Amino acid sequence: MIRRIAIVMLALGTAACQRTPAADPAQPSAYAVRLPFSPAAGAALQRVALPAAALVAIQRPDAGDLRVFDAKGRLVPFARIDSLSPNEFLVTQLTAYPVTQTPSAAGHGTLSVRVEGNQRVMTVDTSDSPAANNAPQVLLDTRGLTEPAQSIALDMATPAGQPVAVSLMSSTNLKDWQPLGEKMLFRAANDAAPLGGAEVKLDGADLHGRFVGLSWGEAAGVVFHKAQVTTSAEARPARVAVAASGGALTDAHEMRFDLPGGARASALLLTEGAADGVIPVRLWARAQGQDPWTLVDAGTLRSARSVALEISAPTMTHFKLEADERTAGFTAAPRVQLLFDPVELVVAVSGTPPFTLAAGQAEAAPSSLSLAEIAPQGGLPPALPQVSFAAAPPPVIALQAGDADGAFDPRKGLLWAALLLGVGVLGFAAFRLARAPAAPAAPCE
């Protein structure tokens, strides 16, 4: 009896702890996603922009589980390339002017810009401007930029624990303003930098001959320090958006969801599921179900605009979205899209066609080469042919229901059951030994 119980205990412990043997990463069949592609004729080097299906399948944080195979299952050499080399973008410190807006006796608004160097003051009547109620509080001089602006990084001090929405607008005459972007700055109590950074993506905006205005409304305790702009003639590749399904509200002010294992998104793109108006939100995340929640970003949902919230680490898979308690909250769960950073490869086409891009194998070690190894003769050609993939339906990631705090983990439960069973078996064995009659003493000779 004791032997049978011990066997059952060992079987339970083995089932709880044993891992399924990993497939051989050298074989194409070991990868979750395999996408055939056709290279352009006559070019030894080909450029591969990973489609959404491959980005979703990547399981390693370094994207080391990418492979290219030929028809015989042999590895094809490839290297990863950055979207922009250091020589292709320029970071420029922007001149900033303090701004004061004063209403006249007749109620007309005026915008005064004081240039500290020579005390020159520019005054513009803004009474009939669409931005009169949201006039800039700091003016950035971007008139001298000649290349498209990819982003503006803000250096601003904000009070801890208070979200500050910074609006960016641009103008040629300081009177007619066009919206340029928005950034929610939120600094946790123990952090010097805002969550999610303070960079506003501009996606190639033309700011030549224009001013950029910053406004944060009536938020108190905000101090502007400086700003710098990144320009480049070549736009950075946009993040790849993948739709998600299955999100549900916990209550009107909370939504919890888990990402399936291996989905390593860099940000979440949220859109209101109903016309709920303006709702400030905060995003919390954690890697394991029993870990404490970490505040990773904050933003503002609006009926006609999506907001991207950054994920601080790709290992975060459990999320909690909180609506500001000063609002009525959500009447429907916000729609969620996962944003993945683009990944591009240069493939040295060799072997037997057709070729296959494979992704999704956590046990695969990185095998990519360097660009110098792929193209040793002075770097890459200026224009590489682009590999084409067969048309396929876009992937949809199914969100999993998030557990409540302190929820019981079945895997830990199985381990605890095995341990308790072991203690029971040992106790039963000790009890049987105590109850067994003593053996008769051997006779002395």
C-alpha cells in the first residue's frame, strides 16, 4: 500500500515539474510560424520586413528565434538591420521662448513672446484663433529645420502622481495653429523620469518655417527645461499593429487582461469602445500573477482618438487598465491593439528555393550574422529588393481573462498537493512503523 502511494506521489511531482522536451531548433518544424516567401530574381541580398504573423510568434526578447530555411531545411544566412543608422538622423536642441497670454480690456487674447537675449517682444492678436483657449505656454523655434521631424523629446518637471497632458501645435504666424501631437506625462513618486518616456512621435512632420507651441493648460507645478528634435529624411518604420479580442471590464473603472505567452508587444493602442468622452487612464503591469503591480504608463482616452501606452518590459504579460475615479468610467471595454516594433532582415539568398521565414521557438539560440559578415564590401547597397510574402489574413491575438489579486495558480496548487501528499505518506509510514510489533530478540548462545 505504502509503495503504491509513493508511486502516485512521484508521478504527481513529476507531472508538476517536468517540462515537455523541446523540439530541435535546427528543424523548420520546431517553429510556431513558417512563412514561405519568394525572393526577387538576380539579387544576392534581399530585404525582409517581418509580417505581423512572424512578429507575434517571436518568443525570445532578443528575437533570436528567427530563422530562414531553404527547401531542404538548410539555414540561409541573414542579419538584422536597424531602421535607421546613426548617420541618417540628426538630434537638434531647440531654442525655447517663454510665452505669456494676456486678455485685453475688450476680451481679445494676445500672445507675447519674450526673447531673453535682446528683450525683443512679439505680440500677436489671438482673439479669433481656434487655439485661443489653448494658447501655447512655451514656444519652440523649428523654423530652421530642413528635414522632416520624426520626434520631439521634452524635458519637463512635473509633480509626482499627477498626470499632465501636454499638447503640441504648430504655426507659421503665431496666430493660426494646427494640432501636432499630445503626450501624457506621469511621474511616479520615486521616479525622476515620466513613465513611458517624454518623446512625442511626429512621423515626418514638416516644421520648416514654423513654430511649435507647447501647452499644458492649468496644471500646477510644471516647469519646462528644454526640448530636442530628431530629424531624418527617411521616416522610421511604423510599429505594426495587431488586433486583440476578448477584453472585458472588471467594473466601470477597471479592465484586466493577460497576453498569451510569448506575445512581446512594445505598446498597447487603446480606443474607446463607446462614446465615453475624456477618460484619463493608467496602465499597470506585472510579469507573474503573484507579483506586485507596476505602473508603466498613463494617458487620456478620447472618443475620436486612440492612445498608445508604452510597456516598460517585454516580460510583462498581466495588465490592469484603470479609469480615473473622477470620471464615470467605461460603459464598454476599450478596444486593444498590440504594437510591435518593426524587425527587418537582410538575407543572403542561397540554397534551394522556395525559402521559409520561421519564428517562434523559445529554445532557439540566436543565429543571425552581423551586417559586416553579410555585406563586407562597403556596406549594404542603397536599395535592396524587398521579399514578398503570400497574402494572409491578419492575425488576431486572443486576450485572456486577468485573475484577481491573490488568485490561486493551478501549477503551484499541483506542487503543493504533491508536497502535502508526500508529507502524508511519510506520516503514514511512521505511524505503521510505530504500530508494528517489536521483533523477538535473538537467543544468546
